[in-house]
Amino acid sequence: MVHEEHWGLKKLAYPIQHKSTGFYHLFEFEAEGALIEKLEIQFRRDERVIRFLTMKMDKYAVEYSEKKRRMNKKEEKED
């Protein structure tokens, strides 16, 4: 696990299974392809997970994410 953010309760863009709100979470992790496949199977089996999206980040996205986290930490220290 590299990073995780809990975005909290948000309104869904469209109703899913008669639900209009849901809790959003962002997980950034490094793993082998086989592990990611197993993780996605578990997400599909878990009825609490309405939708999920798994994506591979290229090197530029990883750099941007790291830079953004460093900037957020600086802002928190200044407050």
C-alpha cells in the first residue's frame, strides 16, 4: 500500500442499485498482476462494493501523485 485517501460520503453520478450516495475511497498500491486479479474478484464478490475501478498508472501519473502528496503535507504543516 503506497497511499490511501478516504473521500467520505458523496453523491453518485447516477443511481446504482437504487442508491444515490456512496463512500468513496482511493487506494494506491503496487502489486503483481495476479494479485490485482484476485483483488478484483474479491471486490466483485463483496456486495458492499457497488463499483470499483482499477487502473495502471504510468510513470508520469506516479510522479504527479507523489508531488501532490508532498505539497499536501507541506500545506498541513503550515496550518
